[in-house]
Amino acid sequence: MKGVEFVIDEHGSKKAVLIDLKKHRRLWEDFYDTLRAKEREEEPRESLEEVKKKVLGQA
């Protein structure tokens, strides 16, 4: 894929990737969004109704 390069270690293993953000900004944004969601998957959840009450000052 043009605009994507892998960084290889001395053993030939892929260790990192370089992404041309001018060509693949949306690819990076999707990857970053997925990473952030996975980091937060253990956080407590609130229902939409709970959030509405807080926002509208009814909590």
C-alpha cells in the first residue's frame, strides 16, 4: 500500500508502521478511534437517560 511503510528490526520482524497522513489521514483516525475505545472499555457506563438528567440539571 503506498504511503504505508513498516519498520523492521534486525531479525526481520515488523516493529512499527509509518503512515503518510496526507494520503491516509482517515485510516489513522479510524485506528486511533479504535485504540481509544479499547482503552476505555472497562470504564463504567451510563445510560442515555442518566446523561440527559445530568445535562439538564435534573440529577
